[in-house]
Amino acid sequence: MQDITSAIQIIPLEHYVFLCVTLFSIGLLGVLFRRNTIIILMCIELMFNSVNLLVAAFSAYHSDPAGQVFVFFIMIVAAAEVAVGLSILVMMKRNVDSVDINLLNRLKW
Amino acid sequence: MTFLFYLLSAIMVISALMVVSTRSPINSVLALIVCFIAMAGHYILLNAQFLAVVHLIVYTGAIMVLFLFVIMLLNLNKVTIPTKTSVTRISAVITGGLFFLVMVAATRLTFEIHPRYPFTNQIGLVSEVGKTLFKEFLLPFEVSSVLFISAMIGAIMFGKKDESKKL
């Protein structure tokens, strides 16, 4: 327990920021890069989680328990989003028999 | 301890890159599970034990299993979808890299921590999080259950077979 406390004090907060920015960029890259809808959903999860980790890190460095509750709420919203997103994916597979995101381009123009 | 931080960070970044780069969706899900377990390790390093356990249960235990079930039930593991055009892929890489550069440049020197509370390592424990959750955030906690109900109903309505309307 004492070691864990010193870990918060040793590692600078900037390193958490860099890590989370890196993960968020990878998630953004995946959303733009892939055509498979299920992988796009997973990249959105990755972006959610990088932001979650950053909020938790700020909360730990500020010794403020409200940040941890915010992370909890973000997890709730992410779970609801995944449930709806996956059901949309199932409906898309059923209707157009593919999970290619480029087939759903009618709202694009 | 510092070594553990960098080890977990390297595992996370490498597995996140594997999520984006592998062809098969099953491999992407497995790489994302590795990434999430490493993230639970990060939560433990931050002494956020409640969040670590909730993260393992919710993400690795529920959401990723849901992804795997959808992939297996819909038989999506065949690699049939072509990749995007090379112009789109190059511009996607440029966009991601530019976003990374801008965020790093914007956040590089801006953090001066002036904590409002005296330093303690007890905030991530279940009792502290529970006290905050059920005292200050009781109403949002109850409202989130309404959000869950509506998400469940929405998922069921989307998932129902509708023969009359074809896309």
C-alpha cells in the first residue's frame, strides 16, 4: 500500500496525459481507418477508456473522490452505448447482410 | 513502480495498435481485452481499487464478451470487407498524427497541480467512492438507471425482427 502511494508521487501527471492522448489518437485513427463497423465500435470504446484513465489519474493526483465517481458514470454511459450500438450492428447485418460502414452512406450527402 | 507504469503503458499502446491493424475481428477483440486488463493495472497503480474491479467486470467481463458473442453469432470473422482507399487511409493516419501532435503540444507544459484537498491515497477505496456516490451524486446515480432502462428498451426494439420495413 505504501508503494502504491509513492507511485502516484513518483510518476508525473504529464506521462498519464501522454499515454491517454496516444490511446485516444489510436482510437481516432481506427475510426477513420477501418471499414468494419464492429472495429469502429471497439475503437470508440478505446477512446472512452483513455478519457476514463485520464479522469482517474487527475482524480488521484488531486485527491478528489468526485473524479472516480465521474469515471463510474462514464462507464455506465459506455455500457448503454455499446448495447445500443451492437443492436444497431445486428440490425444492419440483418438488413444489408454486411457490416461494411461504407454501405450506410445515405445520410452522407 | 515506475517500470511497472511504463510496462503497462507499452502493453496498452501495442495492443491498441493491434486492435486497429489486425484483419480479423476476433483478434481485434482479444487485443482490446489485453489493453483493458493493462488499463485495470493502471487503475491499481493509481490506487483506484473500486474502479479497477468495476473496469474488469464491466469491460472485460461484459462488454467484450458481448462483442465476441455478436461476432460469433453473426459469423463476422470472415475477412470479406475490403480496406478503404489508400487516399482515405493516408489521410486517416495524417489526421490521427496531427491530433496527437496538437494535443501533446497543447498539454505539454500546462499542468501545475494545486490540489484542493490534502494528499491521501484512500480516495479510490470502495468506502470513499461509495460515500461520494451516495451523498453528492445520488440523483445522477438514480437518473443513470433510467438511462439504462431506455438503452435496454432501445436495444430490444432495434433487435426485433421487422419484416415490413427493409432498409
